[in-house]
Amino acid sequence: MEHSAPDLFRQLFDQHYPSVRRKLIALLRDEAAAEDIAQEVFLKLYRNPPDQLEAAGAWLHRVLTRQAYDYIDKKNRERALLQKSEQQFMVQPQAFQSNEETILERDEQEQVKQLLEALPERDRKLLMLRYSGYSYAEIAEKLRLKQPQVGTLLKRAGERFKRQAMKPDGIMSNE
């Protein structure tokens, strides 16, 4: 009596599945992954059986070993990539801003720019120089002011900027 291909496959599956699964669990130490790979191995057997079905056990062993090592290599690459990403994030967290954070930051910068442009020129220059790291003496020299005036003028410019920012329409009124 000759067996049909599905019957022959069922027979090979029933005969070899327990040992294939056991070997994969031993190699991977992950039962769920072992079962998934065992299914892939038998799918390969069904689609491309060996020429000599008597050697199906050895064929299955070669295929399961190759599949297991491919799986282990893939997991190792994923782990290495994750570690590299984490290390880069720890070194440069600002490089991993979300698109939303980037858009919000640009919007905020644009709002600050508009608020500064609405200020009188001297106030704008004072604030820009101070927040660029210039000292009072350097600001006084650049804007041709007396050094004692710089603190008072900066305070007033800062107050105007805050008032401007607090306005609902954000438009500077002439004071």
C-alpha cells in the first residue's frame, strides 16, 4: 500500500516532532521559540522534502540546527543593537527627541523670536547679548552704555518681554 504525501508527512511529523522540539529547546532554552522553529522546520520538510525519506531524521537535524543558530544570531544582533542604542541615548539623550518634541521646540523658538522682534531694538539687543553669555561689561561696550546702566536696562527689557509673552495676542504695545 502506497502512502499519499500528506499521510507520509503526518507519519514523519508524528515520528520526529518530539525529538526536534526537544533538541530546539536544549539549544535555545526558550520553549516558545523552539516550538515556532520546529513548525518552520516541518514546513520546510513539507515544501522541500529530502530526496531520500529514510534520511529524514538527519535532514531534520541539519535544518533544525541551522534554524536554531540563525535564530540565536538574530537575537544576538538585536541585543547588540539595543545596547548600542541605549549607550548612545545615555551619551546624547537630546538626539533621541521625538518628532513631537522637535516640533514643540521649534514652535517655542519661533514664538520667542517673534516676541523679541516686537521689543524695541535696544531691549532686543540687550537680551540677546546677555543670553548669549556676554558679561555686563561686554554688553556696555557693544551697546555704548555705561556699565551700571546695563543691569537696570536688562531688568526692564526682561519685564517687557514677560509682559509681551503674557498678552493673549502676543503683540507689543508702544509704551
